[in-house]
Amino acid sequence: MRILLTGTSGQVGGVLAGPLAEFGEVVAANRAMLDLADVASIPEKLDAIAPQVIVNPAAYTAVDRAEDEPELAFRVNGAAPGAIASWAAARQVPVVHFSTDYVFSGSGDRPWREDDATGPLSVYGRSKLQGEQALRAAGGPHLIVRSSWIYHRTGTNFLRTIARLAAERDELRIVADQIGAPTSAALIGATLTDLLRKFSGDFSALATASGGTLHLAASGTASWHDFATAIVAGLKARGRPARAARIVPIRTPEYPTKAVRPLNSRLDLARITKLLGRPMPPWQAALETELDHIVEK
Ligand SMILES: NC(=O)c1ccc[n+]([C@@H]2O[C@H](COP(=O)([O-])OP(=O)(O)OC[C@H]3O[C@@H](n4cnc5c(N)ncnc54)[C@H](OP(=O)(O)O)[C@@H]3O)[C@@H](O)[C@H]2O)c1
């Protein structure tokens, strides 16, 4: 079985190549091989690769920049998944597509269920929602995996930024009124592997059992302030020099950003818990693993 994997230079795409090899031959397509901004070229490229499964974590992920580049964000996150979905549906090729907590409005404090009404607050959120809608409209076998607050031991992300700032500054001021679940890319890779094993590598069967959409995040709830506090404590416990003595909780308006972010990004995990037959691990456990890797380097 030939599995096309996009976004291989990214956090999620980078960790998925290994685990997916258990289920077929992975064709890792970077931007040079398959440019999602060039939507018209997608069907021809897919004809040439002839995948039997498509796993698409590639996306325009610059949340604030998207406010200034909406056309590009919608092309990569909306139109391109639409072209992939049409090509795949015509051939009954299952598509695993990644989406985000930012499709929700963030109101209330109950975790968002897969079938809750969406209400994105930003260009990025709206563009990702358009991608989801295109997948569903195409009518082929699909699994939309929504995750939240993704980080990894390498690359540019909250974990790495806090690790750097903690070594440079005496005080960090971190938003404490946005809540969600920090989720490591490694946890996403391991969980998807577990799920696929349960369905004997049958992507379509997993997609059907998931009802087409699945929330995949670590369990528990954190604010960005909680997350930063745990990162700095974890680094100190591992003997990493960390100057930051004070981590001051602030409110969202004190850290203005171009894009509005949801206050409540909690994702309900009942569906994935049932499919896995076990709860997702707490966010702190995955963080410990990533900190071990950072410190080893
Ligand atoms: N990061 C988060 O906190 C978060 C949270 C929830 C959901 N998600 C979703 O989860 C998925 C994976 O996120 P991530 O954090 O792994 O993203 P990431 O690290 O920012 O990686 C994005 C990937 O997409 C590729 N890409 C961007 N534009 C492209 C284009 N025009 N053509 C082809 N490839 C292109 C990038 O390639 P280049 O290296 O060439 O740019 C990179 O490999 C995305 O769908 C994202 O929307 C992310």
C-alpha cells in the first residue's frame, strides 16, 4: 500500500513517516514535490504518485501572518485539501487530514465535541474549517484529526521558545486565560499508530469508526502559563540553566496578537478514548518525554 505523506518538514509530518511505514510504503512529499499553494497542479501530481492512502498534515500554520495573507492561507488550508479530497473520493482513496481547535469559538468552558458547532475567530481558523468542509463534501473516506497546541522537541514552537527565553530572561509574562491541552507531535504519531493497529492498518475502517472526525490531544487542561511553568520546572529539574525566576500570569489583552485566539480550546476526548480502549495520557507525561530529548541534545 502506497501512503502519501505531506508536510514532512513540519512537526507532525516529521514524526509520522516512521510510524506510517508499519502500514505501507511511505512516499514523503515535501513542498518541492507537492506545492499545496499550486492547487491546479495537485491532481496531476497525485496521478503521478498514485497513492492508496493520503495523510495530509501540511498546512499554512502561521496563525498571525494569515491575517495579512488570507488568500494564501485559504488556498493552502482550504482549496488544496479540497483538490486532494476530490481526487481521492473519485478513487475511494482514504484521506487523513489534520485540523485544529481554532475552528471553534472558544466560548464556555466545556470541552468541544467533534460534532459541536464551529465558529472560528481568525483567518487561519476559517481556512482550516474550509479544508474540513471540503473533505466532507467530497464524500470519500476521510478522517479529520483535530489536535491542539502542538509542540515538538525541535523546530519553532512554544516549548522551544520558552526554553530559550527562560535562559535569557529573569521574568516571563505568559497568558493564563487561554486553556487547552498541549500535545506533542510524538504523541500524535504514537496514538495514530495505536489506532491503525486496532483496525489492522485499514485507514477506511478507522475513518468510518471515527465518524469522519476525531479529536486527538493529550488529556488534562492547561493554560499557556501552566505549560510555561511546567517547561521551566522540567528544565531546572534536569539541570538546565534557567534564569526565569518569575513566570507572571497575564490576561490575553496584555499580549495583543493579530489573530484572535479561542479562550477555551479544550477538546473532548470521549470518542478517541472509546476507540483506543484507554484514556489519552496527561499532557505532563508527553512534556516529560520531550524535555528528556531536549536535554539529551
Ligand atoms: N501547531 C499547532 O499548534 C497545531 C494545533 C492544532 C492543529 N494543527 C494542525 O496540525 C497540522 C500539522 O501542524 P504542524 O504543527 O506539524 O505544522 P508545521 O510544523 O508548521 O508544518 C507545516 C508543514 O506544512 C508544509 N507546508 C506549508 N505550506 C505548504 C505548501 N504550500 N505546500 C506544501 N507544504 C506546505 C510545511 O512545509 P515547509 O517547511 O516547506 O514550509 C511544513 O512541512 C496542520 O494541519 C495544522 O493546521 C497545528
